[in-house]
Amino acid sequence: MKFALFYEIPVARPWTPDSERIAYHNTIEQAVAADKLGWHAFWTVEHHFLSEFSHCSNPEVLYGAIAAKTENLRLGYGVRLMPAPYNHPVRTAESVAVLDLISNGRVDFGTGRSSTRLELEGFGIDPHQTRAMWQEAIGHVVGCWTNDEYEFSGATWSMPKRRVLPKPMQTPHPPIFGATSSDEGHTQVGELGLGLCSFAVGVAPEEIKRKIDLYREAQSRCTKPLGSFVNSTAATFTMMNCAPTRDEAEKVARRSFEWYPKAGARIIGALAEWMAERQEGLGNYAYAQSMHDHDRDGSLDLLSLDILQSIGACACGTPDDVVDICRRYEAAGVDLLLCLVNPYDIAHDKVMQTIEMVGQYVIPEFG
């Protein structure tokens, strides 16, 4: 199992004129440290309008800065939003290709469709169309990468024959991943031959195993991958804080580890309320309803660090504690563990401590 840093780039209130600049420069410093300490990759989200939760709306600029300052760290889109009008497939193909060239072939291309009212409504996107647009867009991106000249005509996008430049360094193209939370999504990602980004917070590694098993079984049936090859890498993410003592790790992590899953659930749960207002069924966003219900009945407020630790849904403690939890992810079939080292407002020096201690004491155990 390999280890990657994973970032939302939160900016906690109260804000100052320098808050966002500091957040980005801290992130770059952390990535540079990870590159020297044996971490495998650096991934960030693409989110819009999510105050405090994520100020990472244009991550490819950040990737370029990190590519210039690192040598080995892979750079993961975690994820590029594919529905229209978030990102046109041609612009996506160009963005990823430029980053792949700058980084000397270090790009992993994660893709997704979005799952919040703030973003979907903000960009005027019909939630029921996102899965179809996601799949169509990936096909166009692959076509742009793998053909000298390419033309396409689909339900959402069309383009006359053009030469889309540049081409990525990795051949035939960077590995492609699909993000999902639902069982149905895990099956679809597998059937399409994509790598898996299993995104769920507050979930035990044993539940992740069940979802990865669905993905693996579906991928065994894949005969025509959406990309040019089958990517069998299964990734998931967990919140992580590592310190010399368990008491210190818990003290540092508690506020952020409790804030993040609650805030995320409320943001996604609002999607269910919006679709109800539109008098529409949830379709393949059914998972948003349970988050909405947990928020309304007050059970979401009961979530604590102690509960998360009791089920192994985060990695918080000494290096030995973190190794023990990571062994459970490894046993679940996780190939790449995306480690959310700053879910909300963990201080820069404590994030650096986690990166350094995991690099020195945890990653070598999974050599």
C-alpha cells in the first residue's frame, strides 16, 4: 500500500486578508517535505463555493507549483469535475497533458461528477445528468490524448476534427480514476476499467473492503475499458494525525476530525433537500438522503473522535497506532491511502509533524 497526501485546503474562520495565501503556501511546503520523506503522491479536490470547507477551486495551478518544486511525488486530480459547464473535455485534456509534461509524467487523473447543491446549482447543472456527462467527458478526453486529430459528437459536447495539443508524456495516457461513494458507483467504476477513488468519511476499513470487493468483481467483467487500459488501483481516504504520544495526537486532531465529517455531511445532505424542492427523486444521489436525515435528527452532532477511533475510521495516534490502522486498510485491499492531514484547522507545524513521522516510521512498514 502506498501513501498520498490529500487536501481540501480548508480556510477556517475568522479570516484575515492573508488567510488564503498562507493556506496555499503551507500546502506547498508540506508537499515538498512529503517528496523528500518517501510519500507517493499529492492529491487535492476541485471544489467551488464551499466556504471554510475547501478553497481549492483551481488546483491545476497548485499542481504546477508543486511539480516545479518536487522530483518524485505523483500529482493527483482528486478529482477533476467533468460535467458541463465545470470543465470542457478539451480543456481538461490540455490541462492534464501540460501538467504531465512539466512533472515528467507524474500525473494521476482522478475524475468525478460533483455531489453538492452549492456547486451543482451554482453552475446550473441538472443532478440527473451528471453521471452520463462524466462518462461522456472521459471518453472525449481519452480521444484527444490518443489521436493525432480527433472529432466527437455526443449528448453534451461536440467538436469538428482538431489536433488537441499538447499530448501527455505518459503513454498512452495518465492513469484514470473514478470517484464514488455509492455501491452502484463502485460497480460502475469497476465495469469501466477505471481506478477507484472510494470517497467516504467515518467508515471503517472493513466497510471499505466490502465496497472494494464490489469494484474488483465488476472490474473482472470489464472487456472494454473507458481508457486505453484497465487501471486496477483502489484508493480510499482517511483523516490522519501522527504525534509522539497518543494524547498529543488526539488533542491536535479532535476539533478538526469532528468538524470535517459533520460539515461534509451537511454540504452533501443539502443536495437531498434541493432535489426534494425540485420534486425530483434522488436517483444515484440516494446516499445524500441519509446524510440529510442524520443532520435533521441530531445524530450527526453525536459523532466524536472517540467513535471514529473505535471503528478505525481515522488514523490518529503514535506511529504504532497509525501503522495498526493502516494495516486494516491494507487488508481491505486498498492500494493507495489518501491521507487528509488537515481536515479543518490543524496548525502547519502539526501537519508537518504528521508528514515527517509517517514518512520516517509508518511508510517504511509498508515497503
